[in-house]
Amino acid sequence: MCGIVGTIGKTDTLPFLLEGLGRLEYRGYDSAGVAVLSGNEIQTRKAVGGVAQLVAEVEQNPLRGNPGISHTRWATHGGVTTENAHPHLDASGKLALVHNGVVENHKHLRDELIGRGHVFLSQTDTEVLAHLIGEAFDQNSDRNRSALLHAMQEALRHVRGTYAIAVIHADLGKFLAAARSGSPLVLGIGKEAQFIASDAAALDGWVQDIIYLKDQDIAALDGESFHLATVNGGTATAPKLRKIQVEARATGKGIFPHHMLKEIHEQPDTLREAMKGRLIPEESTARFTGLHRTNEQLRDLKRIILTGCGTTFHAALAGEYMIESLSRIPVECDYASEFRYRNAPLDPETAVFAMSQSGETADTLAALRESKRKGALTLGICNNVFSTISRESDGGIGLRAGVEIGVAATKTFTSELVILAMLGLILGRIRDLSQADAAEIIESLERLPDLVARTLERDALIADIAAKYAKTRNFLFMGRQANFPIALEGALKMKEITYIASSGHPSAELKHGIIALINEETPTIVLAPQDDVFEKNVSNIEEIKARRGPVIAIGTEGDNTLASLCDEAILLPAAPGFLSPFLNSIALQLLAYHTAVALGCNVDKPRNLAKSVTVE
Ligand code: F6R
């Protein structure tokens, strides 16, 4: 949520401030802004919309300067306006600040500042931070760089919430200060210039050496050297310099009109990549070296908790079915936002898997930290293996899905599913799963990428169905067993990118209330593969049809029942039961995508969303 970048060096900062910011747009794209020190005054430019709008604004009203900071916003406090766009200035107009995070006690702090004569120009919590730091700085007669660092320490001590901030001041020349608590921040240390960014992706190509700041760190940069301190005045732990390793970024869309469609079509490859070198057919098991756990240690586990948010939580729910059936270890799934406050009993025989595509989701990170505090084994499942969750876990598994640019998660969802299937396999093989049963699972997993490729061949058929139902106001999604979470995920995808009210349910819950929603205008998507609950799904379809509800069934090739019973039937390749969630989820991704296209929605940047949710 919100992306910040900053730089200080020998030359003009604008090229980096705009390019780096563009790479962080996945974090928010409501509005954007930039501030630079030009001569001895701060100059800002802001625009509502994405970085392209800011670039246009800068082209119309050019500015040059050094140091500089910039920001792409996902609104938390105050509407999407240029006044609320960052950077924000303090009362003197000499201090500019960008912020990612949420100041929870901003109202209290704002009221106190107003009581002391401060006037605010925006509704943001960020402007409060700028005024608070500016006031502390102005009260210090020294007015030098140390005074700004002290002012930040003094002000941030009163702040409850999360922040990654960068600050420049008109009186301090070549000086840029930054601090973090709860929101990610990385430093780039170059010979000619230094940088800060919310994500190393912004620094790729600009700098080789990076440092991930720790919570409570304050960094002071002067373009040639840097110094670290902490918010509470203590000494910062020695920084660890790393080489930047941003995953190969597929920046282009190739032959596809949208990143989302490209990413949906990448799934045969991303699934292959997730399994590469990890399946061990000769031992009928799998291996994740990043878990750093021996079989003996894994055998001691008595309970598994899978926690995450949104799409990732749906993958966890599907994983619960897979892991329990393969390993017989009890699995619980919890929304990270609930788990962090649930006060769940935890012990060293419990493994908590903090799952997150981005590895930066605030709730999931908090759940991880809470689990660690209580002595559970904490393991990460992330796509970004350099993320905070990856770094803070006792061990972890990378998704290897490559960068996902479309805001709606697609390929990372199926990568999470396949990782959880392999995890079930590993845990099963050190308990009761027979070599023969495991060998069959491995064989099926090896066929998965081809089955997915064949599922993608239904693209045109699904596009036709999507166009036909695009004007729908409500969709229902139904599935049983591991396909129930897939129904939840199908509904989430649909509402995220089409804004059509959609809800997912276990099919058997139909008669417990949901049936009241059935009418001629409410299509139900029923996941009904040929499996041991097929007949039960058919009964549900009959119940819906008896009330004249349109049904779009997703079944299995060769099925003769669904086409005659339902309004639409999308038949996917025959696959072993535990693979049907993969194939069904791809069909539902395509259905949501084509519906959004038919409606003319902004598929890759749906309204109100951001790719990485780093605020609570
Ligand atoms: C849905 C989506 C979100 C994320 C959720 C968790 O398309 O992208 O629901 O799944 O915000 O994000 P991560 O996995 O990065 O923790």
C-alpha cells in the first residue's frame, strides 16, 4: 500500500523518482507526487491518477532538484485529491515527507497540533507526521542534520501505527532521512547516489548493493555515506549489505492485451517451475530445502496452521484438504487478520505457515510475529523470497511464480496450491502415506502443467459465456470439498475486477439459506467435476433449475449430464480428483477476466485495490 522512493546524489533526481515510482505502482495508483530540493526551496508536483499522470504534470511544469522523494498513493485517510497526495509539507513549508503506513492516533496528534496553531491542508495522517517532525525540528536551535534526526526520533515516539517515511528539508541541503516501523523500506547504496524505496524492485538497474532496514531503524543519507540509528535512540544493528536480486521482471504483456491474461496463460510454466527439482520420484516424495527442517523435526509436528489473506487464504483453505488427507496432520486455516488477535494456543509442535504472495502483507506479518512470540515454528510461503515475511520466518518455501503485475492474483494462487500439495506429500511420506499412493500423486502432479495448458484452450468458449452474462448483477459460486475454496476464490476474482456482487458457498449450504437468492437473473457457477460428490452437485443443480436459476457448470470432459441440465457447461480435461481445484480455478480466472473485459473495466488495476496490502 503506497510506494515511496527517494534519492540523493550528484545529478538530477527526477529520472529515478519517476521511473522507480512507476515500478511501485502495484502498491497503489490513486495519486502520485514528487518533491525535490531545488536551490534552497522545496518544490512539489502532484497528480490524481497513476505515475503517468504525474509524469505528464512534470512535463508541463518541469522541476529539477536533489535530493528528492516521491510517492504513489493508495488512499487510507482522505479522498483521492491532489491535496491529499504526498509529499506533504510541515508548517514551515521547508520539510517534505512521504509515508507508507497508517498513523493510528493521527486524530489525537492532529488535535494537539491544531491546539498549538498548526493548520492542515489535507485530511491525511501523513501531514500530521510532517507537522510533528517539522515542529520538533524548529524547536531545536541547532537546525542541522542531527537536529532533524532527533526531531524524527522525538516525533515518532508519539506515533502509534506503521510507517516507512522519507524526509528532506530545505535548510539541510544534500540530506535525506528515512525511517521504518511495520512498513518495508530498503536502502540502495551506490557510488554516485543513494536511494530508498519500499521495494527493491524500484532500485533494479540503479544500484547493486542494498540494505533492508529493520523495524525502528532511522537512516541518514548524504549521497556519499550513510548512517543508521534507531527511533528510540539506541544503536542500530550492523547493516547487512546484499546484492540486489530482483526476480526477472516480465515487464511486457507480450501478445496479451493485459498482464492478468498473460499471467493466467503462464500457469503451465509457473507450475512446472514450482515443482522443478522439488519432486523426488525415486523416493516418492518432495523436498523443500528452504524449510531447513529434517524429516525427524517435521515428524514431531502435531498441528499445522495456515494463515494468510484474500486469495492466499483461499489457497490455504484448499491446502487444508490436501495436507490433511495426505499427512493426517490436523490443519487449521485462519485469516491472518483474525489469527493475530485470536490468542490461539501455540507451542513448538505447531508449525504456522505465513502465506503471502508479496511477503509484505501487514496482517500476515503480524500473525507470523505473534506465532514466533508464542514459540511456534514459523515458516513462510511467499513469492517474493526477499520480503519481510521470508526474512523473518524460521524457514520458507518460494513460489517461483515470477513477478505478478496484474493486481488480481492468478498464477501465484495455483503456485500456492501446488506448494501445499507437495507439502502434504512430504508430511504424508514421513508418516502413513504409502510409496505407491505417493508415486501416483507425483505422476499426477507431473501431468498438471499439461492439463492446465489444455484447460486454457477453453479461453474462447469462456469468453463467449462471459460476454453473455456480463450484465449480471449477482453471481453465486458453489463447490464442494477442495472446490469450495475455489468457489470462494472464483467469487473474489469476479468481484475484484468486474465489481459484480459475487459470493462463494459450499454447495450443500444452498438449502440452508442461499437458495433464497436464486431467481432468473442470478446465475450460479457450480463446480461439478466427475468425482465422488458429482451426484450431490447434480442434485444442487436440479434444485437451482427448479427455481429457474441459470447455471454455468464447470465439469469434466466426457460428461453427458451437465450440458443437458445446465444453461452452460464448460468441460475441462479429466484429471485425478485432487487436481480439479487447479483446473477449476483457471476456468474461473478466465471467466472473471473476460467478464471484466466485456464490461470495459480496468483489468490490471481494478478500482480501490493495491497489490500489496501493507496497512492493517
Ligand atoms: C486477490 C488479491 C488479494 C491478495 C491478498 C493477500 O486477487 O490479490 O486478495 O491475495 O491481499 O496478498 P498476499 O498474498 O500478498 O499476502
